[in-house]
Amino acid sequence: MLKMWKTEDSVEEWEMKVKLFGGGKVDKLKTSVVSRSSMKLWMIRAITTVLLWTCVVHLLALGEIWGPRLLKSWPSCFSNQDAELTSVPAKLVLPPKRIYKNNGYLMVSCNGGLNQMRAAICDMVAIARYLNVTLVVPELDKSSFWNDPSEFQDIFDVDHFITSLRDEVRILKELPPRLKTRVKLGLFHSLPPVSWSNISYYTHQILPLLQKYKVVHLNKTDARLANNGLPIEIQKLRCRVNFNALKFTSQIEELGRRVVRILRERGPFLVLHLRYEMDMLAFSGCTHGCNDEETEQLTRMRYAYPWWKEKDISSEMKRKEGLCPLTPEETALVLSALGIDRNVQIYVAAGEIYGGKRRMKALASAFPNLVRKETLLGPSDLKFFQNHSSQMAALDYLVSLESDIFVPTYNGNMAKVVEGHRRFLGFKKTISLDRKLLVGLIDQYNKGSLSWDEFSSTVKEAHADRMGSPKARVVIPDKPKEEDYFYANPLECLQLLDEPLRSS
């Protein structure tokens, strides 16, 4: 009631003032009061807005500083494996660019399969760094037996490749326009470098060509850098490229993680790199276990490819020397002799096995849990990888790295590179089969001159120290093909696991 009366008194008081001042003056007074009130309200809103934005900016700045630290120390309700699969990638901190006088541009055309090209790319980066030149992203082989049209960026994360190495060497996706014109006009030099060369060859033979022509094209890259006798900085850089810079595309990595997750959910698994595809047998001339028709087909294929230089081959002689891949039947005997559990999952990392189910029958009988990427994934998952053998090989590579045991039946490029990568990851178990010894033992067992127990115990004893444990790399001067391959045992990098893999 008191408030109501005060309100009525105020109205009466206002009416009296209206009479005193007159109507016109009151209208002006009303307008003036309203105008000043609007101005004050606008000023308050403006000041409040500025203050709020200032607070937001400061909070964001503090978030950049403290956010990662807080999140890093905050307990997670996911396991490490789940976190790896589901976490958002951390903000990439780029290394500073290395500034150097550019001595020219190096173009390279890789040859061979995925892992042969992988090793070659590592070599080419190290050579470009040592010569202080600019490297153009390597061109992959599209004309070999596999006829894979994949470009570098279809298999590897090209942006990561370039940026992660920017503190070592300048890498471009393509030549600058003016140099492209020079190349079109033929104003460059192309050559295959000498195999297994030391760094002085590149300093004295290749660098002068770069300085003269500005652009040099190396049209062969397989095994063009020595295994040994190189500066430690070069060896460490080869490792850095292999284990860090050559990252597969997100599509390939995600599919690889999915395969590993499926396998892990079922238990431990062994990866068997069963190198018994048609191209391997035709190239090597190894026909043990093949019928006459298959032997003839493989021989015709070998003569049809001019870059396979060896034509007239004695299959049995090569086999006795341990130079042939084990057959699926021989592999079944060896795995059983080694004591591999017959119920373990065996992921077959390979292309189409020559002879199909007929040749796989003995292996499938001895180890019924054989799987392949094609049986673990649906057709829709692999449709983008069909007819792209290098991308399919990349999937097998990722699964091979994660397996509990890795067993290659032939010491080809994938076997060697995966073995070295598994050493780098903590000397993960890799069984390096002594094929020369094994084929002799297998023949004795099949003839009945060895009992199973004698056969098995001899196989186990012979491979006790061939499980991927630390060892010195065997060096054979002037015989680089016969000595240990650098990428199978990158010893210089394994001794320095706690140091960053980069050159000084």
C-alpha cells in the first residue's frame, strides 16, 4: 500500500510540473532524457563487449599454454591401445628449415616393389642431404611386373614426408616451372648410379653433374648406396626416413589398424610372408613341387621379361643352395618342427599363391587358422586397393610390424626391411629361416632317414639364435650382395634409440 501511494504522489507531482513548464518544454525534456539514457546503454554494451572479447582472447592464450599440460596429466579411461586408435592427432610442431646453398635438383625414378622402393627412397634422401641439393618427390615404378599405377602420395603421406625432413633437406612435389621447361627441352642429365656405391662416388661423380646441368635424373635406385663404410650421420638419416618420414596414408594406416585389431581380439598371431607367388617363382627359376605344365608356364614368363637377366636356371641346384623360397608344403613342416602351436592365427602376407588351394592344402591342414586380409575385411574395404599391389603390400607391412612373430620364407626385400623395422621397435621376434640347412633336413625326413623328433630338434637348435635378437651386421668387403643388408639390421640406429634420428 505504501508503494502504491508513493507512486500516485509521484504521478501528481509530475502532472504539476507539466503544468508549470508547459507541454512543449516537457516533450523536449522527455526526448533529452531518453536520448541520454540510450547513449548510456549503448556505451555500457560496447564496453561490456570489449571486456568480454579481451577475456576470451586471454583465456585462449592460457589454453594454448596450459591446456596440453593439463590434458596430458589427466587420467584416461581408455587403454593405451584404444587411445592410439581414437585420439585426436596432436598439433604438429615442424622442425626449423635447414638453410643451405642449393647445388641443384635431384629427380629419382624408383624401381621394383614397395619395399625395394622404400629402401631406395631412404638412400636418395640421404644422398640429397649430403650433396646439398633439392630433392623432388620420388617417382614410383609403374612399369614393372606388378604394373601398379600408384603415385607416391597414394601410398605415403607426402606432406609429412616433406615437412618432417625440412631440417635436413629441401623436398619439392615438382620442379619449379622454369626447370620443368628445361627438362622438356632435354636440358638435364639422366643416368643409373653405380650399385652399392659409397658417398665419395656421389661427391665426385654425381655432384659435378648437378652443378653443370642443374637437374639430374637417377633412373635406377635399387641398392645404389653401400651397406657399410658411410658416415654415421648418413646411416642415422636413412633410419629417420625409414622409421619416421615414410608414413603411409591415413587410409592405409586406418585399414591396417583395423586388421590388427581384429586379429588381436582373437588372440596372438603370427605373420607368414609366404613368398610363393608366380612372379617370384618365374624370376628365381624355382619350380620344386610344380608339375610340368606349371614349370613351362614359369619358364615362358621368365623369358618374357627382359629385365630379368638370368634365364637358364637349374631349380634343384638353386634350392640346394638355399636360394629358393620354401614351398607351402615345406613351410608347414618347418613351422611344426619349430613348435608353433597349430591353433595359432597365421596371417598370410602375400599375393595370390601359385597353385592355389592345391598347394596350400598341407599348410592349411597343419595350421587350420590361416587368414588373409581378404578374409578379415569385406570387399568394400579393399575395393580401392584392388589392382594396386603396392598399396596391398603396405597393408601387409603394417600387420607384419605388429605381429607376435614374423616368419618370411624367402629373404626378399619385404623380409629384410620388415626384419630391420622390427629390430628398431624393440627386437620383436623374427625367425630368419636357414633355407639351405632346412631343405637338406626336409629331404632327409621325407626319405625316412630322419625321425620327426630328430628333425624337429635339429630345426629348433639351428634357429635358436636366428630370432631377431641383437647382433653385429656381417660385413664382407667387395661383396655387398653377400653381406648383411643395412635395412635388415640398421645397427647404428639400434645403439642410439634414445637419441633423435637426425644428422648433426
